[in-house]
Amino acid sequence: MEKSGEFSASHFPADHARWPLSGNSDWFVPRGSPAEMEEGSELSPKFDPEGLVTCVATDAMSGEVLMLAHMNAEALIKTIATGEAWYFSRSRKMLWRKGESSGHVQRVVEMRVDCDQDAILIKVEQRGEGACHTGRRSCFYRAVPLGPKDHGPLALEFRQAERIFDPRAAYGDQKKR
Amino acid sequence: MEKSGEFSASHFPADHARWPLSGNSDWFVPRGSPAEMEEGSELSPKFDPEGLVTCVATDAMSGEVLMLAHMNAEALIKTIATGEAWYFSRSRKMLWRKGESSGHVQRVVEMRVDCDQDAILIKVEQRGEGACHTGRRSCFYRAVPLGPKDHGPLALEFRQAERIFDPRAAYGDQKKR
């Protein structure tokens, strides 16, 4: 396992050879053919041009989708190694341990990778009240009305949107962690 | 509802004013403050620099995560208007109606948007056998082993990975649709 301090919070390039991860640099293998990516048993994440894969986190018990975020190589390695969710914030351009300010840590029960290995699914035990920095259990608390409609903005409907914790108390000035 | 033919399959810019969607151009409102995005009842999708939002599709009955894909403005509008899932393929750079070649259409039972409106969740009734172009029910058929590990590639474990349809028969040469 990596020692803390071996990682910098810098944005990792998608180029494997340049990862400064001496202990973990061979966890991922280079990308191969589509068939190898889909049917192989080695992890070859397909990072986008920003060096990120998308990650969806669900509640391991209920299956509810809690949130969607991104991981760079470092976040993915840290999540695998520690069994706790780490993400990369696109807006703050930094590595982010879920719960580092709120205490709402996500313990990863199971991690899955999708067919072409550009998306990660983690089934988590959500510690603390909720995953969403707005104080809700899930980030997906508004429904979009479906069906044809002529003009004007769509009116979102709040569903399961009750606040279960006070985001100001949980996060203070450090939002979304 | 838009007439088919009003849309081109071109990649939509994130700039709302330039959308050639006469009938639907005011469905989305311009982005406001974080509080307005999080607590408002208007849809203001936060498209990335490529003009895309991420979309996770779950089985409306079981809650199982089926797949993760992307939508541009056109795909999002078509999905809302028709109640069937449309995506934008990043690799093929084109709009894509799920099931258009395989028949494995996704009827959208409910659509949700997340707190900062850069991700969409659709709960779908998956028509046909499965969502994954490899012949599986879900794209997430391999687990990543967790925990510290010194060296060497991680060995993925196949889970719920049985093929429930023949992808060659379903897709022919037109993959992933």
C-alpha cells in the first residue's frame, strides 16, 4: 500500500509512464483492443483527456444512486487501496477525500468497472447522514418532467428532497467534501 | 414536441443562444448562482466543455446500475420529449438512440438531475435482454479487488457477467446501439 505523502494533489496525466506512483504504477495495464478491454481481467482505465473517469456511487444496502463524481488515477488508486472513496474535483482541481470536512465518509463495499473501462461504480456504506453537500441523502433530489411540451422552462419537482443534515454545520466554508 | 428533422446530429455547442432548437430552446434556463442551481426548480444543465452531461441509467424495478453514458443538449431534449433514452457517443461523435440497432430501447420511467445539474439519472424500463453491447444485462459486470496490494496488475473478477443475448445477432456491425 502506498505511504501517505507519496502522492501529490496534482492532476495526474493520462500517460501511465509519467505517474509518480512507484508502489502502484503497475496496478493498471496499458489499454488494448476493445475485446481485451471488455473481456479481460486486468484494469485498464480509459481516462478522458482531462485524466478522469466518471464514478457513480450507490448505497450498498438500498441501491439508491447517491452521487456522481470523477476520479483521476490518484483518486482511483487511493480508493482501491484504502476502501474509502476519493474523488477529483473538476471545479477545485484537486484530489478530494469524501467526508474529509463533513465526516460523511464513504466506505466502499464493492467496486465495479464498466465494459470499456471508462466508468466506475462503487457501492458504498455512507457514513453520516448523507452524500450531498446540500444536506440531502442523495444528490438526485429533483425530477425532470417528461413528455412533449411546447414552450417555457421545465419545472423540476423536488422528490426525497428533505434535508437530513445542516450543510453549514457539516461543511462550514469547505463545501462539497 | 419537436418534429423529427428539426434536429441535426451535429454536436451542440454549450452556448444556449446558438442551439438550433426553435421549439425547445427555452426548456433550459441560463446558469445562475450555485444556490439557484441547487435549490431552484428550473433545469439549467451544466454542460462540460464538450457540451455534454453525464447520465447514469438504472433499472427502474431493481435499481441496478445498467450503464453510464453522455448526453448533449439534443440528446437530453429528445429523451425528455420522447421518454426514450438518447445519448451522444463521444467515440462516434454522434447522437444515438439507445436500441436503434439492437431493439434494446430504454423507456424512461423517471429522470432526475443532481445538485449542480451536471449529471442526469434515468430510471428505465430496459426493453430486450440487456443494456450492455457485450450481451450482459449491465455494463458493470466486473469487480475491482479492494485493499492494499504491492505490485502487479489488479485481477478483475467477473460478477453477474453471464451473456443473456448474442451481441453479434443484436448489433451486427453497428456496435453499442
